[in-house]
Amino acid sequence: MPDMNTVWILGDQLSSQHAALAQTNPRASRVLMVESKARGSRLRYHKLKLVLVYSAMRHFARDLRQQGWEVDYHLINDNATFEDGL
């Protein structure tokens, strides 16, 4: 399999109209999404807002998979830090 491009999508970039997705072929790229306790703490989000953001990220990842994208999704339990997910 040839090298794939990676499109990194953050929790505040959940749009199928995102420029990086629109300019990329789903067959030649994958999407990287990372949940992170450390990042959520640093941004000082309310706990309920974090639940909403992570839920939206998971739903968006599911939608991308249904559209044919390969999604590399790292759950919050998998990562001590944001960098660990990368």
C-alpha cells in the first residue's frame, strides 16, 4: 500500500466542508482524531462541554467512515496526553 496522507481534525473542526477534507482523496488519505484529557484540562472546558465535544467527534468519525474515509481515532482512555495520540 502506498504512503497515505494524514488529515488531522480537531474537535472544533467537525465539518465535511473542512478544506483539508475537501482537497483530499479519501482513498489516498486517512483522518487522525485524538481525544485528550490534558488538552481538555488546558482549555478549561466544563465537563459537560467535553462530553459534548467528544461525542460530536465520535459521531463525525463514524460519518467519515461511512463516507469511505479511513479514520485513525484515539479515545481519551488511550492517551495520557495529546502527543501520545499522535
